[in-house]
Amino acid sequence: MRLRTLTTMLLGIGLIACGDQPDPTYLITKARIIGATYAVDGDAGRATPRAGESVHVELLLTQKEDPTANSWAIIICEPAETSFGVGFCEGEPIAFAIGDTPEVVRPNFDFAVPADATGDYAFFGAVCLGGQVNLDLNPTDFEESVNPCVGDGVGQLLSGAIAVAANDNEVNHSPRIAEVRFDGEPWTDEPPMERTGCADGPLRQVTFGDATEWEIEVDAAEGSREAFIEVDGEEMNAVIEELPTAFYATEKGLEGLYSVIDGDPDSEDRTATPFANLTYRADDIEEEVEAGGRVIRFEIVMRDDRGGMDHVSRALCLVPAT
Amino acid sequence: MNGGIETLRGCVRFAFLVAALAGLVGSGPKSAVAQDAPADTGASEDAAEAPVDPDAPVEPVIVPPSVAEFVEATYPPEAEEAGLEAGVDMAVTIGVEGEVVDAEVLQPAGHGFDEAALEAVRRFRFTPATRDGEPFAVRIRYRYVFELREPEPEAPEVIPAGRLEGQILAEEDGAPITAVEVVLTSEDQVLARRMVTGEDGRFVFEELPAGAYDLRVITTEYGEMDQREEVIAGEITDVTYRMAILDSGEEEEFTYGASAVIDPPPREVTRRSIPRAALTRIPGTRGDALRAIEILPGVARPPFGTGQLIIRGSSPQDSQVFVEGVPLPQIYHFGGLTSVINSRLLDRIDFFPGNFSARYGRKIGGVVEVDVRDPSRDGFHGVAELSVIDVSALAEFPLGENASAAVGVRRSMIDLVFENVLPDDIGVVAAPVYYDYQAFVTYRPTPNDRLRFLFYGSNDRFAINIDDSLGDDPAIRGNASLTQRFNQLQFGWRHQFGADTTLDIDVLGALQQANFGLGDAFGFDLDVWQTSHRVELTHQANSRVRLIAGIDSSLTPYTLNYNGPRPGQAEGEQEDPDFNDDAITYSVNDVSYRPAFYFEADLRPFEPWQVVLGGRVDYDRQIRRFNFDPRMVTTLQVADTVRLKGGAGMFSQPPEFYESDPVLGNEELGWIRGAHFGAGIDWDVVPGIRLGVEGFYKRLWNRVVSTPGGVAPRFVNDGLGRIYGAEVSARVSPEGRRWFGYLSYTLSRSERRDAGDEWRLFDFDQTHIFTLTASYQLPRGWEIGGTLRLVSGNPSNQPIGSVVDVNTLDYTAINSALNTRRNPLFHRLDIRIEKKWTFDAWRLALFLDIQNVYNQQNQEGLIFNYDFTQSVPITGLPIIPALGLRGEI
């Protein structure tokens, strides 16, 4: 990368900070995939299968409206060594996964890692909601066709990687979300099926237009941050996992998308936090809130960037100001 | 002040004796009158000595004559020159009316005194002598005394109107330029005077009505110069002009807006220069000479005003700026608002958009050559400038008889403005901060030698804080900072071997550093100890053949520490860098060595036809390959005012260092190649107005492009390029006018083809580039100007979908092809208003330079949402008013 490019990028960042912005990334406005969980058969907490083991992969699909049925198509293959862009297969695919059920389930598939596996595996595919997934899609060359659905339906192209543990150092367990707090209090309210009429329900309520900055904190369970040996060329370094934690919401008001658990609990360094935390305020919503209240759904996804991931959903009830 | 030497003039002092009337005309009684000197007849003496008889009858009352109108005699020139003084005794007969009836010399003094005295006295008028009140004629003795007078203290000069005087000096050594014709014309063209400077180079126009005057200096050796001056009633306007001797002849000016310069043939087909008189007056540049390049045809507009140099559809890294023949690592500070060298130290800026000389190599785009001038040797001069953008000061002065020096410094003010103007919550914790400095010394130990020592540098720093909430990629967080600096020490020696041979040696030693950090995700720390060496020998074999040969080499140790994503190709990169996957950590400590040899034969087979044949051999240590580029340019003067020109040549450029690095790229890469073809015509419609039309075609091959997905070997020489277009230019030069102007229009298309893909548009392809600049000098030191730019929007991508990585939650855009859409038309108007006040010893100027006067929200690109289904435009720089004050002595 040229230094001039970097300069431009930096200036761009500065200008972006001053100008108009599209919808924030954390805002859920439609169906979208916010992650994938990997669970080894017989050891569900482990995200990295060994050669010869099977792994269950589940795509975390969320949407603003009520869940709908979906279909999906996935191919699994050995990845080519690429530096940028969407990866592609090295050779022919070795497995396929197709899902087309009337039930409302998250897209998922199982993959049996070949006994002679020597590296990670990649998967490419598409998910279609409210329609039929496009089986003619060539997931190794998306430029040929980019429509995940045949006819109607809204979909998303996807890629992923199944990390295979070649040794004990590469064995990785998914992090686990231990507790979520809202304004310092444990927050356990899960989203109801109904999107409105929550004012009389048990959900914690916040008032529309309230400029209070509520603190949302997420603790990782003990042992979630594993230590491993990072190999960089000829160097080997002992590293403790960092846990990027993404926050999503169905209404505006979150401070941002990410908070990273990467620090010592006693540290005052803002970029080194022992727990994930973001603020939320209820005055960013641009439209009036229904008299009966509106459910705001939050999705929190914690990952360790080595294939491990955990996810919880929470909800608030937004009520109009009296 | 009035430079004339006051001549010791002869002063005539008279003394005459009228106290005694030596002989009364007629029969009246004689009287005795006291007198200062004996000057009467013997009769009067008798009377004076006669005893007084109290019983005698009452004597009539006699009043002697006295001078009523004195006439000054002309001091005899020879006597004055010889320093002689004298007194002439005369007998003067005065009539009853007081007139001089007769005069004769009694005691000759010679040397012309007698005649002069008689001639004067005969024109005297007297009050007649009276007796008892009645006038009567008398004859008196009168002595006229000639006496040299000491110069009296000069009385304060009364200047009912105004006076314009000045001195014309040679810029190179401060010597007076004599026998120069100076023509003064009043603003209404009614008054016109003409004179020639004296031995001291001075000229004086006296008794001028107040107002503005156009002053033209006409020389053969120094060319012509036009200035507008203000004359104020009761004041002396004293000016000093420094004129540079015209280029003695190595290169011809194919000038864009150049003064009338006739030189030997060109080494380039197209060389566009801006005269110094206009360099600092281009609206929208804040008087920055290097930014004036933006108005030239063939120069595209960089996005966000980043200062990137995009010449004739070439990538910024394909072009180079040179200072006295050695590379300048950066031309502008951050934001492109200011260049890194004080404009007032520049002598000339030459812009070669293509088909440039074999003197320049390792680039396939265009070249900008910056020549600095010698500091003034005629005394101390200085200029200081303060604006909301930056503050600067420059001083120049002689060092003994044969040397002179200049020192300058500049520091940005933007950060101070940011701190006090911008809100606190936008994430920017530090605005761009820059400074630069220059220390130049020129020494001429002999008439045939000129030594130059240039020490200059620049430092840019920019930092922002990206906290968790701003980034959508958790890998990009923390502090982001960019520092770019260089310190260069340059030595130049020019030696003249007789009249026909010149040796130029330029040596550079520099430390260039660049640091970029983006939290833990990205780190770039580069230190470059660059040395460059150029030795060039020019020999005029005869009137038709000139030969040039040179060595151009660089030896550059460097260290780099890098962590971040693998770099992709410099232009046309299809994907954003991935900060999560494939991040690498890399360190290198190596030496780059690039020697080259070049030669040129500048031939005039017959008078109207000139041709320059050249060639250049390059070697690059990193890729271990030689290269040879032949080049040719030619001109044909088909009429006195019309010239045809054309050229063709090969140009080569080594890959970027990371592209041919064995770890980051492919060490088997070869030279990037290009061929330039151009042809055009220049027509001097009338003196000072030139039209030009030129067509060009450039073919590129062996471009370095990424392999699909960046798989090994990551980079290959499989890219092609083609650029073609036409440039139309018109310029009205400032010489002899109150205004000047430039108009340029470029129609071009620049395309690339990457490793077998379809042809696509170049990242910065701009089909239409139109620039109109004009500046007008109003009376009383006012000047106003404007620059209008209309430019096609840069190409951009149109995503047709996206792919989400479910592990990292990153979205990658899917584009049907690169650069398939364009940003809207860019348009912007800049204006500049300046008011100058001229005092006896210094000048003051107040200026307002406004970029983007009507605050057009020009779209520079799009910001997409996470999955590329929603976008909002990124707009460029808003209105930037820069109010400033400048003082000069």
C-alpha cells in the first residue's frame, strides 16, 4: 500500500467523521447474518475440530421483523491462499449443504472433517429468506451472479472458515457470555415474539427522547480468554485472546458496534477493558413511538477471532414520553 | 532620493559703493558720502576731506542712488572650473529714471569676469540719486564681486506632484543594469515618458500627477518586465527591480504563459512554464507557486485536495518533482494547501507532461523541475506572511562580495484554528501540523563557478483518535497518526569551461521518514537515507550541434518495519485491505542502488528544423535488470509565430519496492514500460498571447498488478495501459498588461487492463479538465483574480452485492467491474483580492484568498453502509477563506 493511499485514507477518516453517514452498522433494518457458531460433535464448547471429527455450524441470522423461513446452500472446500477479497477454493468442493425447510430455523450444516485434513476449510454459500436460494450460484466466483435468491426473497452471500486444530495449541473453545448488565443491573430480558405492546409487560422500560446514557456491559465467562502460541514467521509468542464483542439493535441509540475485551480488570486504559461495554440512549430515534411501547431487540455477539463465538439476545421496551 | 550630484555653482556676490558719489554729473556741488570701498573719482575724495565751514551756505541734501533690481551675472565657466574669484570695478552712469546709461570697466579682472559683470550691470535698475528730493543723473563706481559659493544645505525638496524613481539591478549579483530603456505610461494613456538608466541603474520621472502608472523595462539581455506603480502627490515612490538574465541557452522555452524568451532548441516537446510575475498571483493558490501547476493543461485534479500529482492520466507514483535535478520526496503538505518550499525562493517551475528529456528517468508519467534562485546580493531583504493557514518568514542577504544566503521558515496555523473553532466531539484530537524550512547559500568564487548549498526540509504530522464507537472493524481502534518528514542537504556546482562547455554537479544527502500507525492493526515505519548524484556535461560543439551527457544515480539505504494487511497493487486495487486475515509483520533493512547514464544530441540540421536525440541506460539493483530508453523530439518553425513540435520516446520505471520485495511481492518483476507520442502546434497570435494545441498518446505495458486474490507470486508484470487525448491552451502573459490569464482544456481518456481483465478506466481518469484563470490589477495597488475549474468526476465503483465473512463479520463488495461510474462534475471558483501599499523602504500587502467561493459540495466519493446497499456522498473541501498579511523589505 502506498503511503499516499494511507494519507488519503486518514484524511478520509477525518472527513467522514465530519460528514453525513449512512445508517450505523449496528442497526438491524433487515435480515442479516451476524456470526456463526462452531460446535464439535461430542464437545460442544470446542470450536475447532480435529481431523476426522464432525463440526456443527450454525449461522446467526437475525432480522428486524418476525422470523421467516429461509433456505440456504453451502459448499465446503480447501481455501486458496489469498491476500484480499473474497476467498475461493483451491480445487473442487468436497462437501455441499442445502437447507430448505418450512420451519423457522437458523441456517446450519454439519461437516465431517476428512481424516487426512492438513489445514482449515472454507465454505461459501447463500442464504435466502422468503424465497428459494439460488442453486445455480457459483460461490467461488460471485461476480457471475450475485443474487442469492431465485425470484422473490432477500438473501445474503456468505463465506466462512472452519478452523481445524492440527495440535493442542490450535484447539480453541468458544468464549461464553457470562452476564449482561444494563445500567449496572443484570439484564436477562429476552426478546418476545411481539414487536409492540410491551409497555405493560415485564421488559425494562426506557422513555423515548431520554438523553440518559445507559451503560451496557458484557462479562465473559471465566476461561473464555484462552492462551495460545501465535506463530509469526520464525517468531512464536504467547498470546491471550481478545474478545471483540459486537452489539446490534433494532433501533438507533447505541454508541457504536464494537467493544473489545482485551485488558486487565484493574486497567484504566480505555482501550483495554476487562468487559465489553457500550452506551445506549433513547433519543436518536427519528419517529414517534407507539403508545403501547416498542420492543428494542439487542443482539450481542462475542467472538475470539479463532473460530469461537457466543451470542445472546436482550430486549428493552421503549415507551413514549408522558 | 534624488541621485543627482549637486554641482558647486558660482555665486555672484555684489558690493557696490554708493555712499560716496565720486563725481556728480553736472555742475552741482560735490558731497562726501561714506563708502565701503574706494570707488569714486578724485573729486569726490577731495570733497570728503574738505573741512566744514559752519558759516558756509546750507548745502543741498543729496541722496545717492541704490540698487533696485539686481541681475546676477553668469559665472564664467572656465573661471569657475579653475576655482577663480574676482572683483570687477566699473564706472556706472545712472540716469534720472534709475536706468544704467553707461558702464565701463575700470580695473579689468580677466578670465571672462569683466564681460560678465558688464552684461549684468547694464541690466540693473537703480533708485536715482536726488538732490533736495529731485532726481539727477550720477556716475558711480561699482564693484561686482565674483565668489565661489560653498554648497548650501539642501533645502527640503518640494514636490507638488509626485516622483517615481528607482533602480534596476541584476538579480544574480545585484549589479546595476545600465542603459536600459524605461517607459512610463499613465493609466489613462495620456502621459508617456521614456528614459534610459544611468551608470548606477537609476531612473527618475519627476513632476508626475498622482495616480497609477504602467512601467515597462526593456532590455535585450534581461528581457522585458512590466510593473504597475502608484505615484502619490508630494511623495517619492522609490522602487528597485531585479531582473534575471535570460537563459543563456541550454533549453528552449516552450512556455505556457512564459515571457518572450528565445533560446536554443528544446530538450522536451512540451515544457510549460509560468512566469515569475504570475507565479504567486494565481487565485486559489494563496500565492503558492508550486500550486500554480494545477492550472496547467494535462494536470488532473486530485481528490480531497490531497496534492497528488496526476499528469496526463498517469498514477501519482509515476510522476516526480525534482529540485535542481534531484528528487523531492513530497511537493505539498497535507491537504495540498501549501507546498514544502517557500515560493519566493523559486526561480522557475517547468512542467513536462510527457516526452521529457533523457535527463529524467525512472518515471513513466510526467516531471516537474523546480529551480531555485540565488539569494539577493544587494543588501538585506525579507518577507513575512501571516494567514489563517500558516505563518512564514524569509530573509536574504549578502555574505561578503561573492556569496549570498537566504533562510526561511513556515509553520501551519490550521491546528490552532481547529482547536478554537471545531467542536470537541468529532473524534479529531489534533489537526494537521506542518512546518518547513530552507537555508540556501550561493557562492561564486570565480566568474566561471557557482556553488550552491541547499538545506531544506519539511515535517507533517496528523493524528486522530478512533475510539471503539467509530470503527466497524474492531481491529481498527486506538490512535491513528501519520508523520511525514524529510531533511535534505544538497550541493550544486556549475563550472563553465570557456564559452562552450558547462559542467553541472548536484549531490543530495537526505533523511526521509514516514510513520503511520493505526492502533495495533497497522504500523508503517520507514526511514530512508537517500543520496542522489548527478553529473552533467554540456558542450556546444558548433552552432548546429550541442551535446549533453550525464550520470544520474542514487544510493539509498532504508529500513522498514511494517505490520498490517498485505499490500495490493497501487492503482486499481479491487478490494479494501483486510485487517483481520493475512496481516503480516515485516522488517527489512536494505540498500537500493540505481545508476543511470544519459546522453543527448541537440541538432539543427537547417535553421527552422531542430531535433534532439537522446537515450538513457538505467540499472536497478533490486530487480537486477538493465534498461535502455531511446527518445527523440523535434520542432519545425514554419513561420515567425508558428511552430510545430513532435516527439516519441520510451520511458521506464522500476516497481515499487514492496512489489519486488521477495517477501511482500515478486522479486522477478521487471521494469514497467511506457511509450510517449506527442505532436502539437504553438502559435503566438500577437506578442504576449499564445495558443497551443497538442495531442498525445501513451502506451503502458509491464504494469505491476496483483494476482487474483493476491495469491503467490502476488504481483506480476501483466498490466497494460493506454492514455490518449488533446490539450488546448491559451495564455495572456502579464508583460505589458494590467491583467493576465490562462485557459486550458484537456480532453483525455486513461484506461488500464489488469492481468487479462477487460479494459477499465484509470482510477483518476478525468475526461474533461477545464481551467480558466484571470487576474486584473486595479489602481492604487489593488488586484483581483479568479480561477474556475470544471472537471469530470473521478471514476468509482458500483457494488452490485456483498459477501459477509461469518467469522469476522466483514462485508466485501462485489463489483461488476472497476470504475464503472463517475462522481458528478466537479466545479469550483476561487478568488483572490490583494491590496498593496508601497512605502519608502518596504511594502505591505493584505490579501484574501478564497477557495471554493460558493461552497460547492463536490462529491469525491461515496460512503457505503456495512453491506453496500446504502450510500451517502463524501464531499470535498468546503469554502476556505484565507485572510493574510504580507510585509516585504
